[in-house]
Amino acid sequence: MLTLPPGVRVFVATGRVDGRKGIDGLSALVRSQFLEDPLSGSMYVFFSRRADRVRVLYFDRDGYVLITKRLEKGTYRLPWHAEQGRVVIEAAELLLVLEGIDLRGSARRERWAPSSPVRAQHTL
């Protein structure tokens, strides 16, 4: 079971990736396609072409961690379109997808979010 801190940023490649890529190949994709730093502590998620394999890459203080999960039967149901390139999701959403929950058709309920700060205008 993968446990994720609630505040971690999770980037998902919406296009399919060669499932044989290792740490070096995936970190190069993070730099070139995501324009992100793989050493940032964020998690980067890649699904294979057949959508039966997922790889999660992140940097943990002193080294890379690469987690692979291969389904013995079935495929992951991905709610993202390949044209998007990448999406940023919450850790809870990633865990649901990895557990086999189909998120297509689900809707997120509106939550409170802080409003943008209003700048006071000073008159001289």
C-alpha cells in the first residue's frame, strides 16, 4: 500500500509511457515534458501503453524512489485525455485510481478556497 502525505503534488503524464523506462528515463521525461524538477519532492506518475502498469517516481531526501505496479488482470481506467500532456491531481485521487476506482463521471464537490487578497489602494 502506498501512503502519500496529503500536501504532496502529484503530476500524471496523460500520454502513455514505455513501461521499461527506469529512473533516468522517467526523470528525463519530467524535465523535458513536464518542465519540472524531479528533485522537488513531487510525485510523477506514468502509465504504460496497455494501461496495465503504473510507475511512480519521486525524490526522497537522498535518492530516487521508483514504485511499479503491474496488474495481473485488467487495466487502469484513466479519466484524463492524452491531449492534456499532464494533469495535477491530489494524492487521494491517485490512490483511488491505483485501487481500481473509475473516476470518470465522478464530480468533485465545491470546497472552500481562500479568496485572492484584495490590495488596498493608497491615495497620496
